[in-house]
Amino acid sequence: MSAFDYDLFVIGGGSGGVRAARRTAALGHKVGIAEEYRYGGTCVIRGCVPKKLLVYASQYSEAFEDAAGYGWSVGETEFDWPSLIAAKDREIDRLEQIYRRNLEKAGAEILKSRAVLEGPNQIRLLATDKIVTAERILIAAGGRANPFADMPGAEHCITSNEAFHLQRLPESIVILGGGYIAVEFANIFLGLGTAVTLVYRGKEILQGFDDDLRHELHQAMLRKGCRIVCEDTLVRVDQKADGRFQAHLRGGECLDADEVMLAVGRQPNTIDLGCEKAGVELDSKGAIKVDDYSRTSAENIWSIGDITGRIQLTPVAIHEAMCFVDTVFLNKPTKPDFDLIPTAVFSQPELGTVGLTEAQAAKDLGDLDIFRARFKPMRHTLTGREEFMLMKLVVDAKTNVVVGAHILGPDAGEMGQLLGICVKAKLRKEDFDRTMALHPSAAEELVTMYEPTYRIRGGARVDG
């Protein structure tokens, strides 16, 4: 009989923690999993799933306008924010119940409580103030929105958490940030009719993405009516007598808005988690340090997902969970593979990307061949909408391997997933060239760009 209450105890009921708990319990081990809020974690409850539902909702305004070009008379339209939020909440409830049922079917014990470390093998359940023991512990407690607490008036601002539960749709909003969360919410509110100002300290939105896509999306957002203020930031937010807010910019401008949203990154949920009691070391940003196999500095404690500060994506956390179970319970040591992860930004138009950007590839590989196509997608030939699609392949000139693929336009995220297979497989440009085009489609451009648009040689661009 085991000297511990559990063979594995998981702290955190997000996608990574639930996957690890399910798989381990299904193997016949005694597993406990604790979640203080709702099962499903950031992605299902207050992240990518509800956000994607809001993205869909925000796209209908343009769809109604575009329908006229195809002979449809849509008539007067009206949007009801509370109806959308209620429908979103019902779907989130449904998904949470699926997460819980899957844990129960696997045989894991579900605990609704905040859980903190009391020692290398001890966990305190704060809901009952009970201490339980576990032979192995997996920390998968995720992250939270950065509250930007040093800014005066930050308490007046919302984050992505509160954006999903607003009582009414704001007529105007100021969003601080230029990453994918800020950009996605800017497009959501814009599509729903809100006046949006996006403020970002950098020179261009979406740092880390390919420069051509960043610039093209910026221009598209401007055409849709979004105001984007780069190389500036908020220094103070005041609440006025009428309940609205004034956002003061470092450059001196003062913006009136119904809401001010902070989208300036996320922080790991390690505060008051008891890591020091268990000998779990943190890095300078408060994330849990782990080795290549997700083991922490404590021999029997592992950690996965956003709390480790590695790559903050749901599929990555699930992959890390699978590798953890293989390593610890199936005697198949497996390192998570973080190379060439496809990524999407559900802006309007959206981005799908995998591999190296042109700037990264030029730095790492030197000589490149760049294949680039910018065109109006066929769906807009009758709508009159000035919106363009951009496709770009980055090719290592020495090997002819496609090392990066980047798309801006309708369904770019879906194409990005498929391109991820191609880039992961290290296909060469000739593999793309000998693939028959699917016509008529936007994606056919990926296999019909036969000649480089330009080349990078010796660090310089060579046209033609």
C-alpha cells in the first residue's frame, strides 16, 4: 500500500493539467486534481474559446455589408451584446462539464479548491484546510493577465478576463498593447461597432511576426476605422464623474473612453503557491524553472503549461502533458518538441504563420529566396471591399527548404495549420512547385509562386 494519498496530484484544471490527470488515471494510478475556479483553464473559460466565439460574432457586420455585392438585401440589422454573452456562457458551461466528465470517467478525483504546496510531497487544500500527500506533483496552474499595477488608475481598467463579462458593449474603448491578445480584441470590438484606439509602445504591432504581415494588418485595421497609436503608452487612467474614463498617454494626449483595457502580457500563477516550501525554483519573471523533461528543481515535482514561462499556447501545454506521462509513468523519456509551432492571430483579416520570419531567417541562415504574393481575394471582387491577402514563403537559398510560411487573409489560421505540416517536414520549394493547384482558391498561390519576388544576398535585398 502506498505511503501517499495519491500517486499523482495535479494543481490546475486547465488543458495541460486535465490531460495529464486523465491519462495517468486511465493507466490505473490514483490521481487527484485541484482547481480553484473552473475546469478548462484559461483557454476554455477565459481565453481562446470564448474569444473565438466573439471573433465570429464580430465578423457578421462585414458579412452583412458584403452580401449586397452578391445580390442579397439583408435589411436593417441589430446587435445585442447580452444575447451574445449569454450564448457564449452556455457554451463554456457545456465545455467545462465535458472536461469534468472526462476526468471522472478516467477515475481521477476532482477537487474544487485552491491547492498550494506545503512541502516536497504535501499539498494544502485551502477550501478545507486539509493537507494531502502525493508521490509526485504536477504544477499546471497557468497564468493571469498582467494587471499593470504600477500605473496610476490601473484599478479602473479591464483585462481580457473582464472583457468576456461586460454588462454592455462599450461605445468606445482604449486598448493598451500590441500583441495578439490586444490586436484580436481590438478587431472584435471594432467589428461590433465600438470606436477603438489601440496604443502600443513599439514601432509596429505584433512584434515577433513577419514584418510584411504586421504592416499589412496595421493598414487593414486603419481602413476599418481603428485608430492605432504606436511608440506611446498609458501613464494614468482617471474616472470621470459620469463613470467614463480618461486615458492619459505619455505623449500628452488624453483619450475619453467607456472602457480602458490592458493587454500587456501575462504572468505565471506562482504567487503564494508555496514553491519555496517545496524547493521549486522560479526564474526572474516568477515562472517555474523546468528541465527538458518538465521536471522542476524538486525531484518529485514537475510543471507544464503557462506557469513555466515557455510557450504559452494550449496545444503546447497538452503536448507537454503527454510528454510528462510518457516520461514519468510509461518509462519513455520524451522531451517536448517546441520547434516550428504553427500560430494564428484571429484578427480581421487573420494571420496564420509557421517557421522563421524573413528577418529571423536572414539573421540565422544568411541567403534567402523570398516568394511573396499580395492580391485581393476572390470573395471581394464583387463586394468592393479594399482588403488584401498576403502570402509569403521564406526559403533557404542554400538548401531550397521552406523555412517559413506566412499568410494574412481569410482562413489564414486554417492554412497555417496545414503549412505547419509542410514546414515541419522540411519540404523544399520544388515540393510546393510540383503540387497541383486547387483552383479557384486563395491557397493555390502557395504552389504557383515559381520565381522569387526578391532575394537576400549578403544581408542585402536583390530584386528580381
